[in-house]
Amino acid sequence: MSLLLLIGCIISFLILLLLMLKLLMDFERIKCTSDICLLGKTALVTGGSKGIGYDIVLQLASRGCKIIIASRTIDEKLRKQIIHETNNPNIVLEYVDMTSFKSVRLLVSRLKRSESKLDILINNAGIPVCSNATTEDGLNQTMQVNHFSGFLLTHLLVDLLKKSEGARVIFVTSFLAYFHTLTRRSVKGYKIYNSVFRNFDYANSKFCNIITADMFARKLKQWNITCNSYHPGVVKTGIFKIAEKNLTNLFDIVMYYSTIPLVIKLCGVEPRVTSQGAVQIAIAKEFENVTGSFVGRFLHNVKPRAAYDTKFCEAIWRASEEIVKLKPEERLD
């Protein structure tokens, strides 16, 4: 009887926890209330061919903005679909493989030849925990796609951002950043060591997004460039299907199927709903001078505790500079 009571208490606690999470996610949603027209503006959205990124693209394009989608998906049907839905023909598809620093550099090289300025940069591309296989740069796949490549891309695009009057940079992160496992001991010899448990790779990468946005905010302020991080909540996208395919052991399988399907069903929202927050930050007048913020309604600027550790954040930044092999002239003071 006592065992049944214990099980009942655990189940009740989990249900209460999920209900609280749902209420928090519902309250956290930010709507786009801006009526700004974006004619003459240029925006780059990584991972803009699907999920949250795709809906961000639609909302920006519908306001007349020139959109550059940086993605591995280069499909003329996708471009025609966006044009059909927004009546905006100014849609450009640019190939980039975020698991390759070489590919990121090639993308920027093309953009510097084709674009005179960049007004909005949304670092949205992201993947869940993947296999143990490393990238061609010898790095953890999740960390490279979610953190290092966006870190490199933003550095390389600073010159184009400077040419805009009040450019805005956004890193799409996640509330899972609160569950990261990185500490000062994780950064040694300009290397960042993840937890031995691969389940934390995603949380660690998203925590690095917050740190990166904060550091860029301070370093880019002199050119009137703002940089913020934004967490969209639990979103019904294909990222969960990718995560499901990469389950490799019994522990991962049990953890996934005992939590994720229920969380998605109870708390998940469509990309169209949650992408509005990123668009609001990117265009609204109320965010003109907002920089270095972790944007939300209830959790606004309530960052993971380690994000306030200046020395730790600087160590992450310096290690990232070395890992992506920034040249001296590409580094920011």
C-alpha cells in the first residue's frame, strides 16, 4: 500500500509539474504587435527552411523585407512557396552546412559580394542531441551547429551589420539552457568539454547561445548593433523526430518516451505562435535600444545563474574564438 501511495505521489507531482510548465509556456509567449514595414531592409535567417525559422521568414517577408535563408535545403519549390504566400519575390536561398566552418566562411564570402548591408540576423539553426560522430572540424555536432557556427557567422557578418542603421542580432535559445552542465572546469586550454551524458549537449549549446548574445551585445554596442537571446518555449517542430532517431541506449529511450511525447502534447505550440516573439524583437520600436537581454515575459532576463559569472563567460568566449579559428582581424575588442 505504501508503494502504491509513493507511485501515486510521484505521478501527481509529475502531472502538477507539467501543468505548471504549460502555464509558464502560455504566459511566456510574446506576440508581435508591431506594424513596422520592412521595405529596404535585409534579413538573414539560418535554418529558415522549416520549423520556427520558416515562420519567421514568412512574417518578415510579408512586411516587404528581403530575406536570405541560410540552410542546407536549397529548393526552388520552397522559394516559390514563400513568394506565393507573401507576394514578396525578394527571397534568396543560400546554402550553408552548419557542421562545417568552411561552409560558413563560404556563405559569408558570397554575402559580402552580393549584399551592401544586413539589418537583421537571426541565428535560428539548431539540432537536438545527435550521434557520437564528430563533424569535419572534429567537434560535437550539436555544439557546432547550435553554438560554434552561429558564433563564427556573427563575427564574419559584423562588417555588413555595421552598414545598417541599428542592426539587430537574435540568438534563438531554449529554456533548457537552465539545465546545462557547464562549469569553469568545463573550459580548459581553450577547449569546452561537455558532460559525459550526451543528453545535456543541447542544454549546454543553448546556454552558450545566451552567453554569446550577451557578449556580442557589449562588443557591438559601439556600432549601434543590438544583440539579444530569445527562448520560444516548447514548439511542435521536426527537431523532436530527429532526436527520436538518434536514441542509442535504453536510458535515452526510457527518458525520451516517458517525458517528451507528453510534454509536446500538453505544452507544445505551433511555430507560427512562438515565432512571433523573435519577429517582435527583430522589428519593434520598443526593442530599438534593448540589448543583452534574455527575452521573455515572465522569465525576462532571468538567465541561468552561470551567465552572471563574468570570468566563466569570458572563458567560454575565448575558447570559442580558438575553436572556430578566428583570425586576429576578425576578433572583437
